[in-house]
Amino acid sequence: EYSKTVIIVTFPVGIGVEELKIKVDKINAITSETILPHNGQISRLTGQDAINVEITDVLTEQQTRSMVIALILVLAVLILIFNSSLWGFLTLIPVMFILVWEPGFLVMLDIPLSIVTISIASIMIGIGIDYGIHLTQRVREEMEEGKSKMEATRESIETTGLSLIEAACTTIAGLSSVFFVDILAIQQFGAIMIVMTISSLVAAVLILPIIYSLKIVK
């Protein structure tokens, strides 16, 4: 004979956003299809988990937009710095590879897409482009001294490569501090950031030399 009934629904901690959305949608479907006698009403699922699903849907759309804008802005800055649209675009290519690899890294590390990890792509654009800028600038300087592309690239790797490794190591050391925080989402954020930082370094050192060897680069 109660006039109201409150049903509490709990979900496992650390559940992925996609799985959480499926469960929330199923519960909401049940509420919409259920008919109560005496003109009874059922509310849709509410609370933190339901709100997180809605926020993630909005963030996913906004994240894609912000990532595209970030790439365009970074490309514009590179073109301005190098005074060349070709060199600017080539320097950006390793970062684009990293963005394509990110979903694979998440699957490999068994890290679900969440409100925390969804922002990593835009962050890595800013962090990963540094390695390419240093290498490209050094190659251009060596070529201006009269060296061939291959000689300039080899000299740049031998001299600038160590500095790039040192920069990556300091970034990784700073990110490693998140593992002392007893929050799974923060630890997952740190883990994927470390993997993508290492990948940014490897992509710059391995992919850019291949690109520089192309005939279109003069």
C-alpha cells in the first residue's frame, strides 16, 4: 500500500562507458514500457551513472570537434613557424598516426573510454608535436648548411635524438606519479598517457625520417 517505491540500481566500479550506456538504456526502456495501475508513473533512471552517460555523449561529440580544431590550429602554427605549408604538414603526420593508434592502445591496456580518458587525444596533440618540431627544425638547419636530406636526417637523429629521449623520460617520470593515487580512473589516464608519449617519440624518430626521404621534400 505504499504510494511510492524507490529502486536503487548500482553498477560495478570501473565499468566502461559503452557498457554502462547499454545498461542504462535497457533500464530506461523497461521504465517506458511498464504500465502501472491507478495511473502510476515510473521515472527514468537518474543519479551519477545516468548523468555520466549523458555527459560522455556530449563530450564525445565535443571532443571530436575540439580535436579537429586543435589539429588545424597546430598546423597553422607550424606553417607560420617553418614558413612552409609542406614542412608544417609533414611535421604533423606522426601526431596523426598517434591519434589513429589511440583506440588500439585503449583496447590493448583494457582501459575503457571514460570521462577521464576521453580528453587524452587533444592533450597528446600538444605533447606529441614537440618531438616532431625539434627534429624538423634540426633537419632544416642541416640542409641549409648544404648537407643532403639523408645526411641531414642522420645528423639530426644522432644529435637531437638523445634530447628527445630525455624529454620523453622526464614527461614519463612526471606522469608516473599518478600511480600513487589510489583512483583507478586516474591510474588508467596515466598509463595511456605514458604509452602515447613513448609512441609519439618513436613515431617522430622513425616516421619523420621516412617522410623526409621522399622526393617531394626539398
